[in-house]
Amino acid sequence: MTTMQETPISPELLEILRCPVAVQSDQFGEDPGRLELIHNCWLVCADTNMKYPIRDGIPVMLIEEGERWKDTPVDQLPVPPPAA
């Protein structure tokens, strides 16, 4: 018997969450900062390349946290994200 891995955040929450850096800028169009769920534990913003970890089911949407991982390639993000 196999079980599907549960998504750490609801699709509804993913739809409304936005990168705080992108939404403060006017250079990313009408719907800035959309996030993509990567590795089932990271939220990645294509606009800014900021990467936000999901720890214990909670998206850590702090700018400092996104900056910390900005230059890490998506395929090298640690799974699960390390503790703060």
C-alpha cells in the first residue's frame, strides 16, 4: 500500500502567498511574487529568485531567509530545510 506525500501547505494558501520582495517592487508586472512549491518544502519566487523554506508546515516568509538561499540552485536546496 502506498500513500501520497501530503502537501505541506494548502493549494489555497499557495495561491495567495507572495514573495515580500517582489510585491514591494513595480518591476514584476500585475501579479508579482507568485511562488512555486519545490521539493515539497521550499517556496521559490521566479521574479526575485528568493527561496523560502517551509519548516514544520509553516512557510518562513522572512526577507532575510529568502536572501540566505537566493544564490543556491533549486537542485541544491537542502531537503528538509535546516533549522533556522
